[in-house]
Amino acid sequence: MSNVGFRIHTKVNRPAKELIGKFAKFPVPNIADCMGRLFCVHPAIKPCNGAKLLGSAFTVRVPSGDNLMFHKAIDMIEPGDVIVVDGQGDLTHSLVGEIMTRYAMSRGCGGFVVDGSIRDLGAIRELDFPVFARGASPMGPYKNGPGEINVPIVCGGVLVKPGFIVVGDEDGVVIIDPLDAAEVIKRTEALNANEVKTFAHIKAGTLDRSWVDKSLKEKGCEIID
């Protein structure tokens, strides 16, 4: 019988590293724009340093203020995995600090996305290891469980399944289903190319802004002199 709420799945269907690597050149906002602007983790989950985030999701669900399963996840990951933690948004107890972070680095972890609190923020800011979190608290966690590893979770309002692609930068985090990745890459490459053209028009003073007034007219905006 499955012990719902206290179980670990050991197998993860990870996408090819070559596929994940294609997202390295894209800013998170551009990826998000090409996905209907629906798959960004809530902006309350912020970067704790300037390290870029890219990898496949290794998901963890924990009770508020407890990190037993977070510890186990670090022991289980493969290099490049990003540990994504559903901590229910609770900020009272931190779920990870400097010691766990340094251990995860030694294991080749690709980073953390924590829907909850961290601590040792000053030290983590100095590490070349991407950490995104909802907040910080000096009060440490319990280690009693329960929890689940490698199950579908919700982090920052977005569904994350094990093996989903996670990309993060200074603007935030976006989540990509590998089944959609090829199309998202195609769209984002086209968007990037259009941006280059737009920047050239701005520099040359030839940017067409007529669409603004056209849109206002179509929407019935009243212009008062």
C-alpha cells in the first residue's frame, strides 16, 4: 500500500541535457512571453544572489517548517538537478542554510527554488550557486517528516513535475514541460531576433510607435485637450 504523504519516488524522467542547455541563452522574461505568460513562479520567490539557474526539477513536498525530505533529496540528486521545494509558502522556519547549500554544491546540484524561507542569507549571497526563495528566517527547521519526493508539486503557484525544465535569472523563475520545450525554444529564438531589430530601430530613431495610438482608438479611449 502506498504511504500517501510520506513516500519517495527514486526514478525521474529527465530531459536530455542538450535540450536543457538550449535555454541557457534566453532571458526568463522572453521564455515566459512565449508561454502565454502563465508559467512563472510567483515573484515573491526571489533570487538570493546573481547565479543563473538551469536544470531539471527534482521535486520535494514538505510540511511547514520541516526539512527532512529536503535533506534526503540532496542525497539523491544527480548532477544538474534543481531541487524545487513546496514548503507551502510558510516563512516561519527556514528550510535550508549554508551547510546544506554547500553540501548540495558538492553533489553537483543545479540550484534551489524554495517556496518558503532560507537562512544564512549573507553567506548564500556570496556563493556561486543559484538559490531562489520566498523569504528568510533565522529560526531553523524540524526534521520529523512527513513529506514526498519526486511527485507533482506546486511551487509559487506553478505546477512542477519531476523532470520539468527550470530556468531562473534576476527576474525570476519559469517552468517548462519538456514536451513543450522544442516549440518554446523556436518561439523564443524568434522573439530574441525581433528584439535585436527593435534595438536597432531605437538606435536609429526609426522605431514605429503608431500601434499605441491605434490601440487606444480601437479601445475607445477619450483624448482630452
